[in-house]
Amino acid sequence: MPREVAVLDAYVPAIVLLFVAGTLLTWMLDRVLAYTGLYRVVWHPNLFRASLLVCVCGALGLAVYR
């Protein structure tokens, strides 16, 4: 994957697009986890959501830049 992607004639770093995709994926995972009731056993749901975002974006970054 190129380091920069042209979006509407503006060069955007690919990691920004990965972050947007990771945010959408994390939002979908959050809805599924909330529907299944997993947040009842999580100590701090907001911290769990933030760490889930970091893990998803990190996994996407490693998958693309490897």
C-alpha cells in the first residue's frame, strides 16, 4: 500500500484512512458487544472501548504495512 493516497486531489497518509476504517470497525464491534451484554462484566467500559480502538487500528496498521 502506498504511504499516501490521493483523495479528491489531496494526498492523505494511508494511516489516516486506516484509522477511519478502524473507527468504523470498532463502532460495529462495540454495538455487537453491547448487544451481547459483555459490558456488564467489564470494569471500565470507556477504557475498554479506547483500548479496543487502539488494538483494531494497530492490527490494521500491521496488516497493511507488513
